[in-house]
Amino acid sequence: ALSGRFLFFEKAAHPTAMTTPGPTADNYSTTTSSASVQDVLKERNTQSGSPWHTFTDDELNALREQLPSHDLPHPLTAYNSARSSRHGPSSGQVNILDPNWADESTALASPKDVPKLQPQRNLQDDASIATEPRKFREIVRSGEFENPTNAVCPGYLQCNLVVLPQGKESFDFLLFCQRNKKACPLIEVCDVGSPHPYGVAKDADLRTDVPKYAIYRDGELVEEVTDATPYWPENSVAFLIGCSFSYDGELMGAGIPLRSAEQGKNVPMYRTNIECRSAGCLKGNMVVSMKPINALDVAKEVEITSKYPHAHGGPVCVGCPESIGIQDLDNPDWGDRVDMLPSEIPVFHACGVTPQSVLMDSRVPFAITHSAGYMFVTDLSSDEVP
């Protein structure tokens, strides 16, 4: 993936069938199945200023429709496999960083003989699952998916979850959300005792449809589980809060890569020195997530994310993590460290883990939340404000 776009090149029976290669990441290569792809590539330059042999996800899908008889693998699959193995390209692939690639004496195997990559099952790469929220929730409910949901179901609204017993804490949390809309944009509040968010997903069950839950007692994380049913209070009040994963689809469609999804990691999240407005017994500071964004794409990222105030909206900080109290980007408080290139700037968005941090700081007696990065996927489109 090159700045959110994908590079295709191939070597068929003759070197002349290769499309012109461009700059690539180290040891990156991927293979298509026929020289006829070359005839189509120049027609797919839909983004001004982009090389004709690179593609976004949307353009790749359009290319697949135009060439239905070809098996075009997703480049990230090949790229990640090559980086993890460090054993060079697979059979049938060409390393264009090798100056002798065009002079190989051994003919490559025909496309039908080239073994296909077999990555670990990842629903982010399974379009039939990742684009259908109801089907995705069924798979989560069955225990088949226990991963972070970044890049899952692009184009649909994802939500953070907080469950409290009815009473002072639940009222204070409702007030906290109203006073801190950047960190806690409230999407839905379920009826007392109900785990069903009828306003955003009529057939869903919040006790089972989140990939992983966190159980808190007296402000301490005591357990993480994949089924919250045994812990669900009879007098529960469940809150759903918009998540920045909701605009991942539009960012990817605009050619802005998601490093955490590329690397198969959770997003990095950090405590900050940005104080939230207190509400009753609840007080604490904002938590932010971080995306490495190419410096030339920052304006575009801000423009896109600002259209989603119900999913934290635009960034709270661009660059200079020290200004919001973050001293070490390589050690996030939640999630995983991700790589950052020299041309990239850290962009920080308010995060729905803020409630978890506040619940801990406020020593709330009991709460259930989603585990950081493991969201509830709704049936609403990401740009639909409930």
C-alpha cells in the first residue's frame, strides 16, 4: 500500500507483459493473472495526480468488476505476508527491487500453478462479512470473531458501550455525556433492564454482540469476557457512544491508509491532560486515539472527520503530542503501537475509551464496557445521525 493506494504489476510468460513498476515498500510484490490487465490500468486513474498503476480500495473493486475472469488478490495480504515472513516473495511473484528481475532464466509458474496466499482468517478482508452488520454481529455472537473492529463494516456506525446499574451513576453518566460531547457523543440509551438497542439495530443483543467486554468493580478492571450475559444487571442502563471507526470507510475511500488495519493491530490510545467537565460523581481526563497521517493528507483527514460529530468529529490535536500530555507514542495506554513513517504526523481524535478512564478514576462500584477497540456495529450508515 503506497500512501493509501495499491500498486499492481505482473510478469506473465514474457517480461514485456509487465506493467511499468513504481516505487514500493521493501520486498513488496503482488501478482495478477494475465497481461490483459495492462490494457485496463490507464483507464482506472480516477484520482487526479495519482500514478495510473495504483489504486484505492474502491478503484480495486471497480477493476475487479471490469475483469471478472481475473483473480486479483488484495495487495495488503501479499504485503503483510512478505513483511512477516522476511523470506522474499512467494512463488510467482517478482521483487522489483532486484535489478536482475527481468533477466530471470527460470520461467514463472502459470497463474493456475501459483499457490494462493492463505492468511489467517480476518473479517476485515472478507467483504461478504465486513459489509453486513447483521451477519457480522451473528458471527461475533457465535464466538468466531474476537478481534478489534477497526476497518470492519466500512460505511456503518460503530459504537462504544457503557452499562451501569440504574441509579445515581447512570444518571451522572448521562449528564457526563451531555457535557462532554466530543469524547462521548451519545447515540442510544436503552430502556432499563434491556440489552436491545432498538434505535440502531433492532435484532441486536448488547450482551453478546460485542467482540470483547471489560468488567469493572470499584474502578478496577477485573475481567475481560466475550459474553457479558452472566454479568448483566437486571436494572441495567446501556449507553452507546459514537466511535471514530465509523469514518474509516470514507478515509480509506479517499486514499488515506489506516495503519492499524494494515498491520493487523488495535488502534493506539492515550490518556491526555485535557480535562473533561465533571458530572456528579464522575470526573477525569479525555482519552484520544492516534492515526499516523501523511502530512499532505492532514487537511483532507480533518475535512472528512469533521463531518462526523456523532463519532468524535475532527481531531483535538495534530502533531506535538506533548501539548496534550503524551510523552511516548510507542507506549499507548490502550491498544497497540503502530509504525509511523518520516512523512507522517500523529493526528489525535477524542476516543470512546474516555468513559472507561473516567469510571476508573471515579471508582464506580460496577460497570460493563466494551474492551478498547472492540466495538458494537450498528445498522445505521456512518453518516446517519440518530
